Amino acid sequence: PFFEVKNANTTTKLGITISLSGEYRAKTARLEIAYSPNCLTPTLTAGDNFPRLVGPVSLGNNTIKAAFSAGSVPVTDYGIIAYITIGPKSSGDCQLSFNPGTKILDSASQDILTSATPATIKLKTADPNLPGFKQPVYKPDSLSR
């Protein structure tokens, strides 16, 4: 799984990518992404290889849903479906996972998705095992004159 460390109430923009073997050609991506209650409300925007949003983005029950089209040229190898902007709230980590409604469709509307990787945005916290930072104090020695 992917993870990133962020301060509380800050967001990060993650690319949702696709990687296909040679025989597959993706035309449409339907994303259903579940996010934990510890996440700030996410946004989804079109990616580089699926530039057209098909219908509205919907939010509800800690899930964000949207569909994106590759347009007239299908994706045949690697591409960015969409970008999600999200981050952790002031407590706990932000977990992201793909719901079963997530589909990658070919030209015949057949689902060609075989696996999806979840992500965690870890809340950056102070490590109690590390000493606090002390600003160094400059003290000239008597030999430097």
C-alpha cells in the first residue's frame, strides 16, 4: 500500500494511476473511493489520460464517486485516471480504499480491473522518543580572536 506523512489539516494531491498489459485498452474509469472519518473532505479532478469527467462527482457516506473518459483514444499502458486531493484531520490517519463499484471499462464496456491498491496518509505527530529541538547558542571561544 501507498502511504505519505502530512501535518494535520493539510492536503496532498495524489494521482490515481492505471497500469495495463498490452492486450487491454481502457476507455472509461468509474471510481468509488472510500475514505476514513479521519480524512478531510476529498475532491476528485480529471487526470492526464482520462481528461473528461462523465457526470457529476458525488460525495456521501465517506465515499467519493466519479467517472472519467479517456475520450477517443483509449489508454493502452500506463496513465493517470484522476487526482484526489485529501489529507488527515487533527487525529488519526486518513485511509483510502477502492469500493467494489470501481471499474475500468474497455470499448465493449467489459470490466478489465484486476487489482487496486489502497493508500494511507499518516498524520505527522511528534515522536516522544526524540528529544526536543534546542536552538544552538553561539559562544565564541577565546582562541578565535
